Amino acid sequence: MATAGADGPDDVLTIEVVVEVLARGALTVEGRLVDASNATLYCRVALDGIEAACVYKPIAGERPLWDFPDGTLAHREVAAYEVSQAGGWEVVPPTVFRDGPFGPGMVQWWIEVDDDVDLVHLVRSHDERLRTVAVYDAVINNADRKGGHLLPDRDGGLWAIDHGVAFSEDDKLRTVLWGWAGDRIPDEDLDRVRAVDDALDDPSSALARALSDLLSPRERRATRRRVRALLRSGRHPEPGGDWPPVPWPPF
């Protein structure tokens, strides 16, 4: 992962180091992202000579929602990162739960977006990276996959952010990525789903232990049911009739 490190902007840090910096670094608020629906603060984090940008979303700044328990969105963001890592998707920027200047919340590595990428064109394409995100969203039951939550970086990578309304007990998949609905899931993504299933089946796994702190027992059981349903069908989900299939606005 390229980032501004101790020796210059082209240093490459391991995920382990990045997570350590996010979890233990001194956090300084520099501004607020005003377009976000919940309090989303742009910060600098520094530890042992490594300094970088990050996003901090304190629980105190979360707006109540009718369909999700109060004060849980930051936990869901971290749970989404843990699933991304456990399955091998690695599409969510490193994310931790920690205390900060405005109380506990989630802190996530900042992604420098490639502004030359036409995001509308990308989302309307059949880019296989989007297909992988679509499978990942089905696993976490993402209720808000907007086009603007997909971040193409300057190294050609694609990241997925804003997962505060995921992991509901009810089927709430809502996304702009329905282009593969009903199609067979590629083998490599089924392997990722299977890796999550295996991790959830082992109470001692890093994922199972993390989710036990981040989600309710019913939410964890619902996640296992979704994972196993995907493995049985081997196909991308299709829109249902009880929930709007596309978020609004879509970007």
C-alpha cells in the first residue's frame, strides 16, 4: 500500500503497519466532509515517524436510522473491513475502531482518488472489479452501494467505502451493481465466499472473534445464512420486491 511514510510519499507500508498506525497513532482533526450524511472528519494520523491522512467517523456524529440500531454504524464499517480481508477481497481500506477526539468511532485510511477516471462510465461498465464488489456486497448485505462509494485510486486499484448500513438481519441489498444479477458467480469469488464461511465456522478465527465484538448474534447468524445461500446457489442475487433495489441518489 503506497502512502506518505517516514521517508517520502512513495513508501510502501504493509497492511499490518497501516492498521497499527490507525489504531495507535495520534489523531488530529483537520476538517469535515460536508457532503456526508453522518459526521465524517478528515484527519491526520501519526505514529513512529509515519504520518498519513484518514477518515474518522465518531459514533457521536451518527444520525439515528429507523432500520438500524443506534450507535452501530461505526462497528459495521469495521466489520465490513474484516470480511473484506478474511475473504481476500481486500477492497475496503484498512479500518479500525478506536477512541478519538470526539469519542469512539471508526478510523479508515484515506484513499487518494484518480480524478481522471469517469466514475459514471466505470459503474455502467462490466468491469470485473465491480463484479467482485457485487459479490462482496451480497455477503455483507450492503444497503447503500452508491456509485460514489467506489474509489478508483492513482495506482489502478478500486476501493469500496461507506458500509455503515450493512449486515442487517433482513434482506436489504441495495446497489447500483445489478449488472450480473442471476449470473453464475466466478470461481475465484466463490472461493472468497467459501473462505468467509470457513472463518465464520471457526469461533477461534480472527473474523469470528472480530464480528463477535462488532455485530449482534442475530446479525452474525444472518451473515452465515447469506454466505451459505450464495454457496448453494452459486449465482449473483437478483432484486427482490420488498425493498428498493437501487439507492437514491445512485451517486
